[in-house]
Amino acid sequence: MESRARRSASGAPVSRSLFLASALLILSACATTQNVQQIDRLESVGENPRILLMPPDIRYYLVTVGGVPEPHAEWTEAARNNFQAAVQDYAAGRGTDLRTLSDADLTPVEISYSELHRAVGMTALSNHFYGMKLPTKAGAFDWSLGPDIRQIGEDHEADYALFVFFRDEQASGGRVAFAVLAAAAGGYMSAGAEYGFASLVDLKTGDIVWFNVVGAGSGELRDPAGAATAVDTLFRDMPTNR
């Protein structure tokens, strides 16, 4: 499933990363969201639908003076921990039956679906929300991880899987200074980026039944209060069983 194309530090092909970086400037002015909702409410054969939260694919980077995003392990760990705590509070406040998987608990099959979600989500992002439209979709949001994912639902007695992808590229002081100088000269230089998306997948069919995109201003995950804001923004309008 991995492309042969050269990849950026964020794990996406370079050409696609550059396109998305430009396209996501549309969302950079404020915490804007764009979502697609294929169902009105969650359903389950049990009393309350269970959602399985896959380990969030969250990464933080420090953008060097030369524009290279370097992984920042300390920021990433803090962001993931704060996000997990905020999600639990979010679910408890809404009476959602949420089961969280940790990286240590993942089976090889579950790891492969997390990677597949990243690839499908990035493709859906560029082809449904932005300019690279696929003629075969005819404007419809029709994306799936495949019916074999039902095995994960059976293993965890879950009805839906919730996948999260989030990237935050923080500019270094030198990068910010260069960006200011470029602006003063009438040019433009990126001083970082913040973007992400979340997908709710029906574990009976593999279909993505809800998909939400967020841009800059969605919340600072390195801070607990900011993580709570980010979770509220990222899961806005997600279907419930009510």
C-alpha cells in the first residue's frame, strides 16, 4: 500500500504534501471545519453503539530555517497524551461507549488498517474537498476501507472505528524571521501548518460514514485545554445514537 514516490517527513508523498499544504491555506484563517455525514445516527445490535478509537496518528514537527519539518518527539508525545485524555472526557460527557486502543495493543492487521486510513483519508481530502477531483466519483463521497475490517469489529465487539490524523508544523524562530523578511519584500514563505481529519468507519461494511477536516486554529494539542478545544472541533457534528 506504500507508494514508491519520495515521501516527506509527514509520511505523505512530496507532491501530494505540497498540494495539500497549499490547499489547506483555505482553512488557515480560523478553526474552520468541513465535513461529510453519510448517516444521521449511530446504530448497533446492542443497547449502545460502541466506537473503537484507533491510536491517533498525531505528529508534531519543528520547521527549520530551510523549511524542513523535523519530527519533535516530546511535542508529539504530549499532544497524543492530551488528545487521549480529552477524547475520554468528550465521550463521557456525551454518554458515548468509547473503547481506546493503544499502540502496544495493535495487531499487525490493525496497524495495516491505520496505515490504509491515512492513505485513503489523504486521497479523500485532496479529491473531495479540494481541486484534484476524481471523475469516477462524480462529486459523491464514496470512500471505504473495505469489508474485511469487520474482523476488527468482531474482535473488539465494536460497531464503528474512529480514526484521527493530525499534523502540526511549528516554525522555528529563524523560520519566522525569514517569513517576516519575505513578507516585507512582497514575497511569501510558509511559517508552519496545522491540519487534520477524522473518519468514522462502519465496521460492518468498512464505509467511511462521517469525515471531518480541520485547519489551523483548531486547538493546541500540547496544552490540555487546547486539546479539549481541538477534540470539540475535530468531532463537530459527528453522529450520535440520540
